[in-house]
Amino acid sequence: MARLRRYLSLIKSLQTGLLLVTGLAGYLSGAALDRPGTWPALGALAGSLGLAIAGSTLLNMVHDRDIDARMKRTCARPLPAGQVDPRAVLGLGLAASAAGVGWALALGALYGAVVLAGLLLDAVVYTVWLKRRTPYAVIIGGLSGGMPALAGRVLALGHVDLAGGLLAVAVLAWIPTHILTYSLKYADDYRAAGVPTFPAVYGAAVTRALIAGASLAAAGTMLAAAAVVGLAQGPLQVLAGLGAGLAGLAAVSVWRPSPRVNFGLFKFASLYMLASMLLLGAA
């Protein structure tokens, strides 16, 4: 049981779960629950996308175990702590990734292509190529994070449309808010690990300004996606209120920065994305 818990911790269940929710919401934004075949499709979406996301995360954890070993926040994780075999995790990550992408391709060529693109952007372009080279890697991380929402919409419709693109861009804009608040809180850790982050390269003030801009972009794009999808007036107003709260917290973090405000923004950003996707999924 302890070994199973170690392996489960490697897939970052909260992060994986949130990305999976964006995929399900993307699907439901284009397909009603009472449409024939919706429930089996949702199950297949959850299975294929969940495997691909988990596989990508496992591959990231194997590649970044040396970085994790140099950071106080992550040094106790199973891989840097030597509690699991890297080769076993690598094999599991490759198997989950292949199974997820293969299943996705079987469901639809375009859906599978979007899932594969998300996996490659995250595990190869972001993690292997850019993360240790430039703070702008976060943009690629955001792009890969937007793929599940787009994939869900594509599976529902069979093609890429404006709403799907807006959903992906909304997540792309939201992810810097999520990641950069974290890099502010753990700036010393990232510096010790030699990972170039915006706080380390450009300073905290510039990073907070970027977070504020990204929050505004995420809220605006999410609202535009909801309008294109046809979200009812009531839920649309709720979504607008949540976006205003996100932008307001980001503004406070610029004008009156503090660790408490930064942590609050980090937490609220996750709740904002979850609530937004649930509202879209119920459209």
C-alpha cells in the first residue's frame, strides 16, 4: 500500500484532476448530457486523457528528479528520495502515455492528434528542452495545459472551432498566474536548483505585473469562450464575477504585495479555473 501511495503521488493527482476537468468541460460545452452516446464518450475521454496526462507527469518527474533533489519543497518526493526506481517510473510513464494517446487516436484522429500534441509540448518541449533554459518555458507549459480543454471540445464536435480555441487560450493565460505565484513563493528553491524563473531573471515586481496581465487575459478569454458557447445569462454573470475576483487579487498583488496575498491568489486561481470549467460543462 505504501508503494502504491508513492506511485500515486507521482502523478500529482490535484493537477491531473484539474486538467481532466477542463477536458470534460470542453466536451460538455459541445455535447448535451442527454445526447445519445455522451456518457460512454465521457468515460472514454476521461480514460484516454487521464492516461496521457498521468503519463506525461510521470515522465516529467523522472526527468526533473535531479532538480527536485536540490529543492527543499520537493526533495522528499519518492524519486529524489530514492523510494522508487526511476526506470520503473519511466516505463510506467511511457506505457501510460502510449496507452492514452493510442486510445485517443482510436476515438478520433483529430482528438488523438490534440492529445498527442499536448503530451509532446509538456514532456518534451517544456520539460526537456526549455524549462532549464528560459523562464519563457512557462508559455509552452501553458499551451500544453490548454490542450485537454481543446481536446474535449474536438471530441464532441469532430473539428476545431472558435470556442475550443478560446478555451485553450484561456487556460494558456491562466497557467502563468498559477505557476508564477508559485515561483514567487519558492524563489529560493528554484534559484538553488538552477531553474530560470521570472522572479530570478526579471525580479518580483515584473513577475507580479505579468501575473496581473495574465489574470486579466484569462478572465477575459474565458468570458469570451463562455459567450461563444452560449452560456446562460446567470452563469455568465457568475463567471464574470469570478473573473473580476481573480483580476482584483492580481491587482492587489501588484500594488500591495505580500506572501499572504500571493498565496491567496495562487489558491483562488485554481478555484477560479475549476469553477469556470464546471459552469461551462453545465452549459
